[in-house]
Amino acid sequence: MSNCQIKSFGVPTTCRRYIALSLAAIAYCTVALVPSASLADSLRYMDESGNIHFVDRLSDIPTRYRGQVSDTKPTPVSQEEYRQQLSEWKRKKAAEEREVKRQQRERDRQEKAKKRELEKADKKKQKEQARLAKSSKTTKTEKSEKIAASTGASSSSAQSEPVASSESSANRK
């Protein structure tokens, strides 16, 4: 005891440090190694990336994953089981993506068909309008020709009368 100084409670300073560190290590190991009570009531789910999540309340789980919730304690899964689950999830995801793409192609096909129908109807309407315009121009031209012909005939008969009258006046002389 000659090398240790006695400070308080009759325990040397270096020994107090050792005791304090030992107690801290024991407390840390106790907290770290003893399962918490909240872990016993935890829920788990797997997201689309294959990550497994643990939560305490159902409200913490996104609605799209609530169907796959297990309320048991997390059980260790072997790597092989995990790979199988992951590959199954990937197959389902790929099938969903294919279905979404198929539906998108179908919508695109329907939109194109509808667009073609509208274009055909528009072209038909334009042709009909052009035909009617041409028909009305022809009708107007025919009417104006008839009017011109009838006015021209009356003016030519009017012109022929004076000629006749001038001929008759020449005959009189």
C-alpha cells in the first residue's frame, strides 16, 4: 500500500478507476446483450428492395406493406431462405412491371386508333367541305353565266333592233 494513495473510502485512486471502468463495462454488456421488451412486441415487413424492417406499431408500416406483416419475434432466416424470398419477390415485381408495360402498350394502341379515327373523320369532313365549296362555286358560275347569257341575249337583241331600224331607215331613203 505504499505506492497507492488513499483518498476516499479507503480505496486507492487507481483502484477506483478500475472499479468504475468495470462497472461501466458490465452495464454496457447488460444493456446490449439482454433483449429489450419492445423487441418482443415488434412487427416486421420487407420493402421492395428486400430490406427487412422492424417497427413497434402497425401505424409505422406503410399501407402497401401491411399485408405482409408478421407479428412474431424476428426469427433468423438462413441465407438460402432469404435468397429464395428475394428471388420470389423479384419475380413478382418483374411480373407486375410486365403487366404495367402491357397495360401501357394497350392504352397507347387505343389512343393511336382513336387518333387515326379522328384524323379520318377530319379528312372526310375537309373533303366534304371542299366538294360543297366546289359545288357552290360551280352553281354560282353557272348562275352567273346564265345571267350573263340572258343579259347578253337581251342586249344583243337590243343591238340588233337598232341595226334593223337603221337598215329600215336606209331602205326608206
